[in-house]
Amino acid sequence: MNAIQYVIKAVAANSSIPILQGIHIQAGADGVTFTASNTSMTIQSMIAQDGFSLTVKRKGAIVIPSRYFHDIIRKFNDDKVILEIKEPMILSIVSGHSQLRLCGMDPTEFPSIDDGEAFPSTKLRISTSLLRSTIKQLAIVASTSETSPILTGVSLECSNDCLNLIATDGVRLAYRALHLEDATHNILNAVIPAKNLYELSKILNKTDDTTEIEVSNNRVKFVTTGLKVESALIEGTFPFIKNVIPQSYLCEIAVDTACLLKAVECVTVMASEQVIRLVANADTLKLLSKTADVGDIQNEIPLLEMCGEEFVVSLNGKFFIDILRNMDCASVRLRYSGKTSPIVVLPDDSLMSTLFLITPVMTR
């Protein structure tokens, strides 16, 4: 069931190509692999043969309709299931007192996860849990508008032992730098669809496993224990972001992350056009919003620290919430650089090289 739930995320539900609406099942000496694919992403999950949770009696392959297969397996009460091809292109499924047959399709017509040009020998290896948390922080910042396709992706730039990941929608920006322990002299530039990365983050485990990243001219592949995910890349040049990050600031405040998130969520409820106002005083941060003919709200939280002058700034509350919800730290720092400059949001943790920007909203 876990294997099916992983791969079904890549099923092309509305595809005009019938075989892409199916799940490819391959039984071999090492175990059983389940694969689903659409034009943008392929997911493959493997259950290893161990004689207990899985036994392969005979090799074979078939493609079967994903929706029926998923719904049927989910409804079974028995712990064990027998999958068998007794006649051409028909899969027999037996579990407890339940027996059924599903019409399948020719597995040779299904796209292989290793098709296309060979992957280069250049590979990156990264902690799976670190990759998972990084994707969650960046993917929500990427654009969802197809008017600028390059911004719907997350940029990966690798130089030697440093991997830089960047995402932006033109209003927000997220940046994170990761140190690669066993990296060779790698140089890499790729832009991966954020929606594919987000699906990857949901199926990566939280253990101390590692994930291998391989990039070719037009594809990227993520390989970890029992799982392979392949994605198309977005063509184009990702915008240069160094010059939009403020190099100096007029004020910096530190606040408790959970406390700030709760306050922002509260005042955004009453925010017209989701615009909230932040007022930083000597020892408190006030958050205000209003909607004409409905009402207004004010919330106040203590500052842990303040350096510089007081300031007032308006932000999109929803965008700010998305950033704060993915902060893995107890407190955050906000840097104010002027009325028209982006607000810099940093985790208050010297070990995390992460940075977020959010552009102020101009109000009267």
C-alpha cells in the first residue's frame, strides 16, 4: 500500500495516453518495483524480496489501471495479497476471501525511468532528512503562474562542496546553502519544477538515510533506499538574485517564531487583500489589519532583541505565514532596510544558512 501511494502521485490522471494512467508492476529476482509516470515526473518504489513481507515466485511485468488497483488494495482486510498473471494481460489479485481480475496493458510500451541519454558520472549525495526540510522551505515560495515558467522552479547551483537552492515568485524569495560532505569538484546548474520537488518531499523518509542526485541535460534523478524519482528540468536562465538581497539594514529585531506565526495568522483573518501592518517599537512588535465595513484587529508580541531604529511596514500576511510555517527554529530575525526594500527573514540559528525575502506592500 505504501509503494502504491508513493507512485500514484505521478500518475497522469487526465492523460490522452492510456498507458500513463496505469501503474507498471515488475517482479524480478530482487523484488517488485511499482512505477508511475507523466510527462514531467516518474516515481518508482521497490519492495525488496526478503521471503517474509515479499516472495517472488515467478518473474513478470504488467501495467494496470492505477485508480482501480489503488482502491482495491486499500479496501482489503487481509495482511497478504497474491498478484499473478495467469493469462496474457490479465492480473489476478487474491487476498483472503477476495478474488478479482484486472485487465492490463503491455509493459514494454511503458516509459522506463532510465530511458533517454545516460546520466553523467557527476553525482551529489545529501542527507535525506536535510533535503526533505530544504525542499519544504523553498517549494512554497516558487511561483504557480505559467506566465514566467522559470519561476515555477527551484534553482540548484552546485560549486565544489556547496549546493545553493533558490526559489522566488517575484514577491518572495527563499535561499539556502548546503554543505556537501563527500562532494567532488562538481559544477551544476539546474531548475527543477517546484511541484515535483514538493511531491518528492512528501515521500522522502525522515531517517538518517542519504539521497543521491544525478543531473543530465534535461532530467534530474533522486535515488534513495527503495525509491527513485525522476523529473524533467525547466529550460531557461534563473534570475540573478544577489543584487536583490539588502547588504545593510536600518533595524533588526528577534522574535519567538511560534509566537509571531500565531499573531500573523490571527491578524491576517481580518486583513483586506491579506495586507497586514507590522510596527516595531522599543520592546514590542504590533501587528494590525482591517477590512472596511467589517472591523479591525491588533495583536502585540514581545521582542527578544532590537537593534536600530523603529519601523512600520506592510506585508502580505499569507505569504509571511507560508515562510514562518517552514522555519525549523525557535526564533527568527527580521531585518528592515527601508520602505521599498525587501524584509529579510532569517532563522536565529548560526548553523542554518537560510534566508527569506518578502517585498513590502505599498499602502497609503
